[in-house]
Amino acid sequence: MKNIASILICSLVIFSCGKADFKKDWDKEKSDCEKQECVACSSEDYQDPEFTGEGITKYVLEDFKYDTEGCITEGYVKYLKNGTTIALVKYWNKEGVTYGCKTMCPTGDCYDDQATCCKFEYECRD
């Protein structure tokens, strides 16, 4: 009986951990401003990849790449607050300029009608 309970508990842990897939948003097109028409960002929130506010957890979904001066040229970050996705930010470089696309997710779902997307030019800090 103890073996069955142990197997059941292990199965629950394995399957529940599988649901915590922080890369699930990575393949969706909505987070990629290169493929969308986005408005210019009116707020600078979450535009600095070093940002970590109180209660904010940052997950790097795509490793950052840097140019010779140490400025970001590519990368993808997901921000969570209390376990809920609040923002996705993707960086890319085109013709020597690094851009970012910020998707704000007020309901935790970055692909519903309330999510907003905006594009910004990333300014490298020395």
C-alpha cells in the first residue's frame, strides 16, 4: 500500500511540474514584434533586462547575446509576479540597432484580447 501511495505522489509531482513550462510562450508569434505592427512603448517598465522589482521573478527564455561593446543584441525574458506572467520582452538586432518588443499581460494570458504589445529601441547602458 505504501508503494502505491509513493508512486501516486511521485506521479502527481512529475505531472504538476510539467505544467510549469516557462518556455511555453516562446514559440507564439504574438510576442515577436518583428512579425507584427506594434505601437511605440509609452512606459519604460520591463525594458531593462536587469530589472527585478519587489515580488517579480525573471526567467530568461532565450539567452542574451551581446555585441563587442557588451550591449544586448538578442534575448527573450519573461516576468512573473506571484506566479502569474505579467510581461514578455524579446530583443533583436537589425542593422546595428537593438529593438525590444514588450507584451504586457494584465490577465496573465499574453495572448488574450487585453494583452498589449509595443516596440522600443533598446539603449545600451555603459
